[in-house]
Amino acid sequence: MSSIKFGPAGMGPVKKVEKTFERYNKKGIKACEIPFTYQVYIKRKEDATRIRKAAKKFGIELSAHAPYWINLNSEDKEKIKGSEKRILDSCRAGHWLGVKRIVFHAGFYEKNSKEETYLHIKERIIGLQKEIKKNKWNVKLAPETMGKINVFGSAEEIHKLVEETGCYFCIDFAHVLAREKKIDFEKLKRLFPQKSWHCHFSGIEYNEKGEKHHKKTSEKELKELISNLPKEKNITIINESPSPVWDSTLSLKIYNQKIPAFYQHF
Ligand SMILES: [Zn+2]
């Protein structure tokens, strides 16, 4: 048994969440990532509970994306503390929301070597996991594969973190493409043999340094992605393009045309 869920990053205003999720449900959207990218904007437990209930009612799997301002490899202790706080704030809200995965950008290489960077980030993830456990939050940290070559987060680095800390992961296919100039699906299957994958996908502009910015997802890119996805996994694909609901609906349309009926029993 396998399944694939498509959904946008973003759920619109909290006030209208029931309507939004109802609309998503009608379109066949089964996932949504709550963007705490600029701040952890859900501060009240009542709001989180309302969102959780609406998601359950309309069959939407929720995840959350922690703020962008995170660098677990900073040389500045205050910046590390701030980064850890932003991740933990996301975890607390995520726990209230019934979110299982907290996606985040782990950090930059700074002046130290890639190996040192890896060790710093690993150590801090282990520390964060202890906090999560202490607070009994039912969430998993999911560091994301990153698109710029000067940013920590190659597929190999994220794989190693999963192996050595037991954290979860987010494969951003657009970032992998921008970083490596191609998506080596066989390599990704090898690095991430897990039964479930949490992924991001959208169109992307990039140059030799990697990612420039996300853009609308083209039908050609979607077809290529969908035909290359492993068939035996539970995959969630969050679209982060400037029109993520439209692109998620387009993804579903392509997926439903393309994949033989027996893969659709989820
Ligand atoms: Zn991200």
C-alpha cells in the first residue's frame, strides 16, 4: 500500500480555516504545511485546536515550517539560542496543531569546514530532541535539503543526520535540482529508504551557486517528478510556488492521469 498527498504551503487566515480546508478537500488536496517561516504566528492553543479539528474533519495532513532565521552552526551563541527557540516554538505550536513534522533550514557553513558544521548541527539537533521529549511534544524535526551550495543541507548531509540522530527529513526536489543541476532519483531512494517521505516541490530559478527563487511549477517538471517518484512509499508533496494551491491541483490532475489505477488504492 502506498499513498501520495499533494498540498500547498499556506492555509490563509486562521479565522477562515474551516472554509479553506473544505475548499482544499473538494480539490482533492490532502496535505497542508503551515508556514511559520516569518514567525510562529499561531500563539493561542484555542486557535491551534480549531485548526487541528478542521484538518481532521476535511482529511488534511498538517506539517509546519519553522522560521527562516535559523542557523544551528552560528559562531554567535545568542544566534544559536534564538535559532533553537524558534524551532522549539514551532514544535510547541506544532504539537497543539497535531503536526507530526517540523521542517526547518538547519544552517550555514560559516567559516568552519563542512565536517565541523555537520557535527555542530548534529549536536544541536540532539539537544533539541531532548527538549521535545522532555515537553512530551509529539513532533519530529525534519531538516530540509537546501538549494544553495553555501548552505548546509545536501541530500547526503540530511541522510547522515537521519542516520545519526533519528530525526526525520524533508526532501525539497527543487532545492536538489538547484544544488546538483539534476535530480538523481535513484540516489535519493538509496539515501532515504524510509517508507514515508515528506517533500517539497515547485519550479525554481537557479545558477551555478544554486537556488535563486521558487517560481510557478511547469507541467513538464511535474510530469517528470511524478513519473520518477518511488511507487511503494507514502509521499507528501508540499508545493511552495507563488501559486501553491493551483500547482497542487495541477499535480493531482497529472498524477491521476499518469499513474495506473492499481497505485491509486490509498
Ligand atoms: Zn524550506
